[in-house]
Amino acid sequence: ASSVLSSLDLPTSGQPINGVFYDAAVGWTGSGEVQRSTNPATGEVLAEVRTASKEDVDKVLKASRRAYESWRTVPAPKRGEALRQIRVAMNERIEDLGKLVSLEMGKVLSEGRGEVQEFVDEMDLAVGLSRSIGGTVVPSERGRHFITEVANPLGVVGVITAFNFPSAVFGWNFSLSFITGNATVWKPAPTTPLTAIASTKIIQEVLAANKLDGALAALVCGGGEAGEALVTDKQVDLLSFTGSEARGRDVSMKVASRFGQSLLELGGNNAAIVLPDANLPLALRAVTFAALGTSGQRCTSTRRLFLHSSIASHFISSLTAAYKSISPSRMGDPLDGKTLVGPLHTRDSVKRFEQAVKTAKEQGGEVLVGGNVVEMQGDLAGGNWVEPTIVLVKDVNQVAIMKQETFAPILYVSAFESLEEAIALNNSVEQGLSMSLFTKDLGAAMQVIGPAGADSGIINVNSSTSGAEIGAPFGGNKSTGWGRESGGDAWKRYCRWSSCTLNYSDELGLAQGVTFD
Ligand code: UN1
């Protein structure tokens, strides 16, 4: 652990690391309570971090506002050039950062590295966008009139991220916020401050080398107090929040009540539907990855599997065999390249896993594989280990827990007869993030994509529910919060838009044929 920390210049002295940065002159500080970052695989305390108090957040927001006021007039391609340098610096440290993500979050090395890659990819996208963003020109009904949409920088963007993607989700937000001319203030999850501190240090080095204000990428580590300050403070123009539906509801109402804007990425309860004509080995691999990747702690994890009745028993036996080939032999230290399934992030996650399995059984679910907390040996004995679990559900109306998102490797499996029924099952939950359909039938695929199809924000045919690329918008419908981040038009949310009409005639022409003579 200490070699991973020192590779990224994180002190290992035992003194609390400062978790607030907003000003190169002030450096790293923080007057709030001390929080711990713990290795989920072993229970070892990695470091203590001094967090931001409400007063710290206020100071940071003032500094970020000042930084925004000069940044907004810098041409977007020049902003893109600074981001390109951050991209290069981050990419140089990708292996170390990936290890730190694995160490602190608990996801396996390939996924830890993968999410830093996702940050780098997003910066590539944003660097390109910095040379093309802008509004459309609209034809005017009046002669010698020119109508265009203008995208100006918005102000200060607050980004509250979750523990499960401690790097990439900030990357999506920061990259777009930065090139559109805003200052960004990041509050990472209380349990993953080290990834945030290491990433911010890299960004700060590039900002300093370019003589840019450090408050363009400020960091406020902390918990409820710092989060609440960002949510309620009018100085935050856009608040991007990733987390639970319960907290997201509270955040969105508080931000709306001050007429701020929020961008929400909340729960998912993603389904995979397998039709009889599907490439079944491919479907098996895709479902296994999406259900077990990040130990079932992605927003996009597959939580519900709907199998056509004609292939259900065959598919379930292959899936059970796949699970048994992974657990316990491929479960273990996330930093070991051979590991496929790491620990849950916290002790509380283990309790929620146990509770969900218990409830599923009480409601009539049958545990086919797993279902238990695992006692590991040696260093791993102090970690948060649970068995990858498959629950067979004969009656979806009885097993109500299936409609809740439990951040754990629990996969509920059920059979269906018709595609319409499977679509209805997909849509029967509050959340609407991602879904998968496995088929070779183009008609079935179009039915799922079309107007009477799946209500999910992300629809994948013959591909996993998780593991989206950054180029398309990422986000979900319904209680997932309707937010869209990363690709597509997501950048537009970070702008202050004006519709501008320019009259270059000497007449005052009125629209809609109105006269006022
Ligand atoms: C999340 O779980 O909050 O599609 C983000 C995926 C990743 C991002 C997940 N690219 O699984």
C-alpha cells in the first residue's frame, strides 16, 4: 500500500493528509474533521484526511468564482490545450492511479486502470470539443436578421462523486466543465479521498505550469457537511451529483429551491434479457462480467436476468458453473492481476448484502449460488468479502427486493415467455439506467430500442449493461435522475445559453408580422 501511495506523492507519515485545495499560495489545507481511507480488501487504514468544513467550502467557492471570472474569457481552444496537457500528465500516471483506485475502492486492477483510462478518454473528447462547441444558426423570418445560440461559460460547477467510480465520473464532469470555461469544485466520496487528492495534484501541477488559477480545479474532501454546503450554496451554478436515489431526491429539491441546476446520476436496477436465438456463450460472458465486475457495485451492474423459458435451465446451469469457476478461486486481492472479484467497499455494504439475501429468501427467492459472507485468510481477513450470488425468482411479484438496487453481487434470475413480457419486466422498476438484450433478431432489437421498448437511458444489444464508452451520453431515466454525462450533447449542460438575434438592417422588423406604427 505504501508504495502505491508514495508513487503518487501521497504522504505515508501517519499525519492527516490535507484534503482541500483551492489556491496555490495557500496550498493544501482543510479545517474539518479527519476522515479515514481504508483498504476494503484488508481493513487496513491507508491514510487519514483532513476534510473541508462549511467555512472552507465557502472560501473555496469564492476562490473558484474568481478563477472562473478570468477563465471564462480564455478562448475555448486554449482551454482545450491546458486540458490536453492534463491528459498527458494523467496518462503518464495511469498505472499508479489505477492501482490507487483498486487499493482504495476495491475494484480489480484492470477495472481500476480502466476507469482512469475513461478519464483520459473523456479528456480526449473534451479537447476535441474545445474546437467545435457552439450553438446553431437559426434561419430568421425577418430579412437581414441573424439568429444564433451562444454558449457561454456557466460559472462554478460542483461535482459530488460516489465511491464506486472515484476517478472516471469526476473526469466526465471536470473535462467538460473545464473546456466550457467553468471552475470545478470536487467533493469525492468520504471513503475515496486519496484518488481525488492524487488526481487533483496532477491537475494542479499542469495548472501551475500554465500559470492558471488552482481554483479552476478545487477539491473539498469531506462528508455531509461539505456536500450540504455545495448543495445549498447559490455560488454553485450546476451541481452534478452521483449517488443514491434517496440522497439525489434531497439534493435535487434543495438545488431546485434556490433555482440552481442539478445533473443527477442515481440508482440503476439494470436487466439483461436473453432470447432463445442469442449467441448464448457471448450472453453468458456479458452477464457474468456485468453482474460481477466491480463486485456488483457499478450503477450499470446487471442485477436482474430475464431468460426465455426455452433456454432458462441450460443458461442457468452454465451461469452457475461460471460463478463456481470464479468464486472462490478468482476472488481475492484486487491488486493481484488474476483476481476477478474483489471485496465490497465497506462493512455496511456487507450488511446490506446479508439483509438483501435474507429478504430475498423470505420472499420466496431460491439461492442457487453464494449467499454468504466470506471469511478470508491472512491479510484479507479484515476485508469486506461476500460470495457472488444468484437468486432464482419463480414469481417476480413476490420477490419485491428485486426491485431495489443493492450495491452487491446479487443477480436475480427469472424466466419469461414473450418479448413483450420481458420488456415490461425491464420497465417494472423505478430506475431506468441501462439494459441489455441478447438476440440476433433485428426485429426484436428494434422493438426494444423503439417507442414501446425499454425505458432505459442506455440500451445495449449483445453487450453488457455496464462498461459504456464515453462517446455517447451516459445516464438514466426515471429515478436514475434523467442526467446525461460524458458524451453526446452532455457538454451543453455546463454552459449558460443565450439565443441571440442580430438585426443588421436599418429597419425594426417585428416577428410574427406584428406592427407597432
Ligand atoms: C457508474 O457506475 O457510476 O458504464 C459509472 C460503465 C462505466 C461507468 C459507470 N463506464 O459501467
